[in-house]
Amino acid sequence: MSEQENSSQSIEVKILERSYMVGCPEENQDDLIKSAKYLDKKMREIRESGKVIGTERIAIMAALNIAYEMMHQDSNDTSSNDQIQRINQKLSSAIKALRQQDEKDEKTDAA
């Protein structure tokens, strides 16, 4: 195990009234919390517009908007591109978790 894996802890973030446990190195937890709050804000804006329905679709639209914002900040900056890739990976994980939660909710509603 690497030192980074040893210092990783699970923290809870809330996005659209749902809680998610996310593994994160201790030194990056503040950034993760800020990112989750920013994502929550963007998803709420999209949901409140009434144009997009469904948590997964809202998450995808928010991810696209955030990626677009980041790409246009400084598209030639390698560190920005690396950051975009890391965020895209985290967003993919969040979307997967949302899908699983939606499937779980649908099964519960059907029962």
C-alpha cells in the first residue's frame, strides 16, 4: 500500500439531498468538499431551470458545463488538463453512484 492509500479516508458529501461516501486523501478533503458543493450548486441550478429531468441527466449536464468552464479557463495549461481528467474521473464515479441509487430507489418504489 502506498502512503497516499494509507492516509485516505472516507468522507461524506451531499449532492441534491443525497449523501455519498467518497475516499479521499486527508490533504485533499477541503478541495473535495468545495468541489462537491460546487457540483451541488450547478446541479440545483439545472434542476431548478426545469429543462432537465432526472438526477442522472442533471449530473451529466452539470459535468458538461463544469468541463466546458474549465477548458475555457486556460486550454493550453497542462495542469488544467490533468485537473479536468481527474474531475471527469470523479464525476464518472458520482454518476455511477447516482445510477445505482436511482436503480435502488426504483426497486424500492416497485416493491
